[in-house]
Amino acid sequence: MSHWAKSASKTVLKLEQIARELRWLVVDTIYHAKDGHPGAALSAADIVAALYFHAMHIDPENPEWDERDRFILSKGHGCVIVYAALAMRGYFPLDVLYSFRSIDSILQGHPFMLKTPGIDMTSGSLGNGLGIAVGMEIARQYLGKSHFIYAIVGDGEMQEGAMWEAVRTAVKYKAAHLIVFVDQNGWQASGLCDDVGNMGDLQSKFDDYGWHCQRINGHDIKQILTSIQIACNEQSRPSVIIADTVKGRGISCFENNNKFHKGVPSLEEWETARHELMGDMR
Ligand SMILES: [Mg+2]
């Protein structure tokens, strides 16, 4: 194995371990808060690990660094995964996670940029995040900066009309530094996306609008890293990475169980999560 291949596989192993720890923090945080959206957080864990611990240029010591890459969690209800990543990166102490959803906490139930260091955009009102990301990219071009704008959107959220205005506008402005992940876990709050409002093949729709499209396994760190690298090299088109994921990924009793769209694990489920993610940690 070449030196490069060895170091690449070390990176993948490291990010896989980080994703497991992030998942555990998600479950533990929601268990203690007695409220939250674990399913949507867990499906995005590998993408968030790859972004916050490898791909994005950010500085926890200086959250408002002007040259930083920007990130928007358009499916804002899944924010615990981002809070866990910010805590692990040192934006605030890990035990602040236990204040999640408390009055006056810096960690509200949906991302709030005026409260949380490292949150670039308030979100949670579904359908808005992509348009804001396009606006950030237009601003970047206007200012002559070189950072990237990353967004994660939900597959259920792609039913929102405003998302498609943003899709069209991104092409008009040649939003080459905009990289969007669709967390395609197949579910939304009220059921299967195909039952609630079947959008058909999202990839071909983005393709028709003129986006640079990739489709990956959203839990395969190597595929995630490669797709980001390819997207960063795109010179004139916005990039979408359709990531096939599993809602609740990582814990047997959470996977494809939509009671955990918004739901708190029981003590037994919390223990199952701890065992499956962290082994016999005591
Ligand atoms: Mg979904």
C-alpha cells in the first residue's frame, strides 16, 4: 500500500470513529433533554463528521473568521448532530450539550445563529436553507472570496417549492462554490417521502436544471470524501451530492423507526445505543 493510500485509510478510520462518537452524543443529549429529533441527526452523522473534521476550513477559536467555509443545516431539526460536532471541535465544552433545548441555553431546539458559536445560519423552517446558501454564494462571488458554502437538506424538504427556486437561481449565478448534500433517508415527519409527496428521481431533476450531480452511499466516509473533492473541483456549476442514508443509522432500534423522527429513547434504548456505538464503555 502506498504512503498516500495508508494515510487516506487512516483518515477514513479516524472519521468513522468520530462519527460513532457523534452518534453517541446525539442519543445521550436527547435522552437527557427529554426532547429532540434523533433520526434526522443520525442519518447525517457521517457527512457531518467528514465536513467538520476533514473538509471544511473553520477555526473553533475564531467562529466568525471571515475566510471560513460556511455551513447550513437546512433540515434544522436534526441540529443535535451539528451541536455535537461543534462541541467535539471545541467551540464550547462538551457538557453544554446537556443544556440542549433549555430556556436560555446556547443550544436551542433548532439552529439559532445569534446564540450558538459556529452556527452560520438560523434554520428549521423547512425550505429556506438552500435559498440562503445560494445567497451566501452570490455574496462570496461579489466579495471575491474563495471559501465554500456547504448545506445539508432533507429529502422530505425537497418537496418545498422554494427549494426549486433556489435550485434554478444557483445555476443562473454559476454557484461553483456551493456544495449541497441531500440526506436521502426516505422519511419525513409524517411518513415515507414517497407516500407523502413523491418527488421521483431527485438526481435527474437537479441534472435537468444544470447542476453537477453525484450519488453516493451517505454512510461511506470514503465516498463522502471523494465526492466533496470532486465537487470542490467543479468550476462553473453548483454541486449536489445525493446521499443515500438510513434514518436513525447506527443503532438497531433507531434505524428506519420513524418514532425517532422526534422522540426520546427509553433507558433500555439509551443503553442499547451506548453498547452498540461505544462498546462496554463505563
Ligand atoms: Mg428525510
